[in-house]
Amino acid sequence: MTMLRRASGFVCRHAWIAIALFAWAYGVRTSGEAEFRTISAAPFALNLPPQDQYLYSSPFTFFVGSYYQHHGLDYAWAFFVVNALGLAAFFGSLSRLLATERFVNRSAAALVLFTSPLLFVMLSWIGKSDAYLLAFYFMFTLSESRVAQVILAGLMITCHAEMGAVVLGVDWCLTRKRTVAIALGVIAGEAAVFTYTHLLLSPSPDSRVTYAMAHAAELWTIFRSHPFLHLAATLGPFWLYASTRMFRHPVRPVLFAAALTLAAASYDFTRVFVIVSTPMLLVITREVVADSFRDGVISIGRHRLSVCALWPLMFFQFQYAGFRLLFAQGVRVALRG
């Protein structure tokens, strides 16, 4: 037992070990290579079929990929470079954010945060713009410059016009800070995306709203068939921390319900929920680590446990996507509707 406590304490002081073990155990998966190749090769031509045209409203990574392809890289290397830079920006900015005084201890905060499906989502949807969106959000929360905040908020919108705006909205509801920067950034970002999709592309691509409405009946069937699995897939083991803290402030359950509704309107249920709920995950993580370092332990029901003893919980993850459960190393389990 002494050896186990020492090992847990060592990992708690060096969270990168647990992150590396998680990446090894769960693996990495890519998504959207074909769409990346099509759009980045000719970003001002509407070449995707209607069911995929909503991707044009997330143009950031495609324009970065187009830049690299026009400077000598083939699409495969451009795909690799763009997503490697995105993951580097995500981990670098998150590390810097967790190192601030508000999180007390960076390693412990990372281990608590990654008991949510956030790390699993980042590693299993490589090819999406999620890493850039959250990296820009972390930089946004770190920046003290109003101009930089506006620029970063606008870049979040170009990564994902809908989720970027929701993440910023959730942040504002929780903090009531940076109101002007958020408003100006959202306006600038949405204007840029609108200009691209409606003025520079002809004809205008179908939107995510159109796509969701066209598939609303099937999406509702998926959700009502397994509602409790959906609830479990929202936060995973992080529920141990969130269950007692979700109702500390009345706005949190409202934001949870809003995120659940938005995620239910997508086939990538867990991915969407976790991304838009990231500001709330950070707030709860900060409270958990603060309680732990103030009292030496945290309370989970009647039990009082050390955060350092709970880091293995991050290895009990799954995602809900369509009628499938996604597990480690690409293992998928199909569910009946």
C-alpha cells in the first residue's frame, strides 16, 4: 500500500505520465481526412456533397491546410502538421492556464480535468478543429489585452461557428466578465464566417442547422432509446466531482441542460457536450483542487479521498456517437435503437 501511495503521489506531481499512459492505452484516431483534402485543396470552391457542406462554417483548419499545401506539402503532410500544431497549442495553452494561481496545483488540476472525456475527445477526433477552438479559448481566458481577447474570440468562431459562440456564452454566464470582448469577437467571427460561406462561396453551403433539422427525427430516436447512457457519457468519471458541485450555483444546471440539448442535436454527442461544457469543467476542477489542497482530501458522498488516489479514474472512459459507444483503441459497440 505504501508503494501504491508513493506511485500515486508521483503521478499526481507529474500529470504528463498519466496523459502519456492514457494516449498509449486509448490510442489516437483521425476524422475527416477526405473532407480536409477536398476543402483545403480549393477552399473557395463548393466541392463537398450537401450532407457535408456544414463543414465550410468551420474554415480555420482548412485555410491553414491550404496554406501548407500551396507551399509544397501534400495533403497528408498538411493534415498531419495542422493537427499536430493544434494539439500542441491545446496542451501548451492548457498547461499555462492550469499553472495560474486559480488552479493551485497544475498536475492535480490536469488529472481531475481529464477524468472527464475531454482528453479522450481530443485524441479520438483528430482532424476536427476542436483543439484549436479550445486552445484559443484557453488563451482568451489568460489574456489581459482587450484587443487580443477580441481576436482570440473571433478565431474561436472561425474554428466552429456554433460551438465557438456557445463556449464563449457559457464562459460569460459563469464569470460575467469580458462582456465587450466576447460580443465583439463573436460579431467579428460570425461576420467572417458569413462572408466566406455566403459571399465568397457560390452557391452558399448548407448549414449545420439545416443538417440537424433534416436528421432531427433520427437524432431524437437515438437519444430517447438510451437516455441514461447519454447522461453517463456527458462527464464520465468526472461525475464523481460534478455531482456535488453542479448545484452550487443555479446557473450550472441550466448550462448543463443547454449543453445536453445541443449535444443531443448532433451525432457526435459526447464530443459536442464536452467541448461546449469546457468552461464549466474548468470551474469545477478549480473547486475540487482547491478543496483538496485546503482540507487534504475531497468529499465524495460520505467518503473522504485524496485527489492523488483518484487519477486512475481517467482510464474508465467512453463516448456516445450515433448508435455507437466508442472505447479505447477504436473499439466500438453498436446499440439497438
